[in-house]
Amino acid sequence: MSEVKVYRIEGFMLINHDKVPVWQKFVKEVRALNEKDALEYVYSVLGSNHKVKRRHIRITSISEIPVEKARNRNIVELSRIKGFVK
């Protein structure tokens, strides 16, 4: 089984592209098995939360980070879990 890693994805998304277009910077930390899955998750979340199309999202960097460097408390807490019971 593959190990889940933490990725920090930085980029820009185009907000309000019809009237006054503004490129808004974002930083997302996600848990994923590989970079491709992490990128797909970020596209999905930004699209659903902000109604941004994929062509309006520009990724500047994807980096794998250690759990200790994660800023998102939920990511850190999920990484500490060793197992679960039904």
C-alpha cells in the first residue's frame, strides 16, 4: 500500500472573470498519494467552492512537505492517526 504524503500547492485563480477580473493568490495543503492526485483535488475544491473553471487556475508550484511544516491543523491531525476501528 502506498503512503499518503502532504503537498503544498501554490498558484493563482481568476476571480470574477466577467466584470473586473482579478488574479487571487492561493495556497492549499492536501494529503494525497502522489502529485497528480493532489493537483486533481485542488482543481476540484477550487471549482466547487469558488465556481472557478480549470482554465482559470494557474499552478505555480507543487511541493511535498513534511507533516511538521504543514500549516493546516486538520492535515497535521489526520497524519497522526495510525488506524481506525469500525
